[in-house]
Amino acid sequence: MSFSSWVWKYMKRAHPDSDGRTICLIQNTDGKVCPNTFSPTTGTSTLMMHLTEKHDISGKKSDLSGKRQKMIDGWICQDTDGYTQTEDFCITWATCGLAYSLVDNQRFRKTFRLSYPVNMNRKSLSENMVRLAEKFDRAVKDKIRGRPCTLCFDGWTNHSQKIVNLVITCDSCAYCLDSIPVEHNNENTLKSILDEGKQIIRDLGGILIAVSGDNFSGVVAAITKFCAENQQIFGFRCLAHSIQLTINDLSHISPLNNVFHSIIPNFVKHFNDPDNRKKLHDLQILSGKPENQCLRPTKPNVTRWSSTYLCICRIISLKNFLPLVGLVIPEGEWDLLYFSRTLLEHFKECTDLI
């Protein structure tokens, strides 16, 4: 998540030890801080939507910096409803949650001056998107023609759709090649996808020098087989996936397996009960915590890296409340939790760097 967005003027990320959630800093009309908080994985688009819909703060002229205000002063003219065009522009900007950087974009400025195409609908929009995708393909071809490329692929993040994503990296840029539906993620199927990716790069005029993928056993076998048939191509494993697989291996080693396969599952199971979640919330309120600082139970998510670390941080943060809601963790297991937090913190830092 980028912290350069304008939303961080109104939002604050709490430390994982105490919360880890994103807190809205806006005061409501009653003088109290907004009670809404957001999970650590919430994107800036959702935060923008909250600010514009709940607080309507970005429509004010004062929300634009002096430099940006000067940039749009050239568009100003008096409108019949009492708002200047600049003010309407700002209101539109806030309502749609648009990025401030767009105001510097010459293509956007040109498009903004044009009238809305009256014949545009979902169908024609899709048709235009397809044509635009074809144009992007030609642009990618120009970028990678004659250049060394790496083919990266990642398997089923969404197991229900069973899609493998192909990406080209060239000159420090990544280009999405294709999303290929597959029925089985075995060695032969994935090897055929690599062959297809190689042909796509060849058709685009690029030079394939390396392949990489997640470290699933079928992926590793497919890359090994592919490189054996194409000895001029180097195969390597994804570092980010390697970190996560290392954590997975650690989770099966005693005594850490007790944290991963006993303490955390018991915590998650206990707070799957809405009554226990309500008790936890009410106890925090009784302790004097403001509504927007009350901690919620979190659980690991296999598609969200570092979520196990964040879950352990949350358990530790709630230590004083857990016995009061019927969840007792023996003292010796708390030592394991503290150790696990320290250990996984290093892996999280590496993941964040990648």
C-alpha cells in the first residue's frame, strides 16, 4: 500500500502491536473522532470512498494545495448555479475519489475538456476496452522487441476460477501477458503454459532468458522440465514465495507448531462466535478505550502474506481481555507467542521490502 496518497492526511496506520488497523482521524459534528477503522489490507480506494461519502472533505477548495489550485485555475469560469467550474471540478474530484496526480496528466486534461460520448454504454465501453487492449499489446511489442525478458507465472490464487497469470518483466517493468484457465495445475499442464508464454514472447519480438514462478511443487517441476528443453533459459524460484514457504516449514517444527496449529486456530474458533466478539468489544469499551481504538480479532489468510504475524500481534495485544471472554492461554504458550512474533517480524520486513 502506498503512503503517498492524499488519504493519509486524514488516516493513520496503528502499530501492529497495538492495533495494526487504519484509523480515520476526522472529527464528526459532535466533536468525536470517526469510529470507523479499517483492516491492515484495506486499499486506498476504499479509504477514499469513506472520506468522500462519509465526510465530504475533499470537495473543499482548501483541500487542494496552492500548486494544484494554480494548475486548475485555468479551467475556471462562473457557472449558473453559483459554483465556479473550479469548485465543480473539486467536488467531482472528491465524489469520484480521483487521484490528485491526474490533474498533472495532460491526456486527462485533454479528455476532461471533451464532451461525454453520448453513445457510450457498457457494450460499447467493453468494445473500446478490447480495442485499447490490442493497442496496448502493440505498445508492449515495441517495448520488448529485441530485449531480454523474464516470464513469471503464478497459479491459483482463486481456486474456484483456476487461473494461471502470465507476466513479462523487461527493463524493470512488468507487463501482464495473459490469464489462462486450467483444469489441473500438474507438471505437464504448467509446462504447456510455459511453452505458450514462450511463444507469446517470441511473437512479440522479445528474447526469453529466464522463467520464474511460485514454489508449488508442480511449478518447480514444470520450470525444471522447461529449462531442460531450453538450456539457454534460466529458471529460478520467486523470493517472496520462498519466504512464505519457509514460514510454512517453520510452522511444522516443534514447539512453533503449537502456535500455528493450536493457539491460533483456537483463537480464531473462539471468536467465530459473534457473542464472544461482542463481549470483547464491550470489555474494551468498559476499560475506557474509545470506539475507534477497540481491537477486533483477526485471523490468518493464505492469500495475504504476513497475516499470521498480524494475527499473533493481535493475540498479544488482547492478552488482558482474553481470559475475561473465556479464552485462557497458559503462560508457557505466551512465551512461544512472543518468540514467534519476534521471529516472523523479520520475515514480514523482508516481504515488505520485496
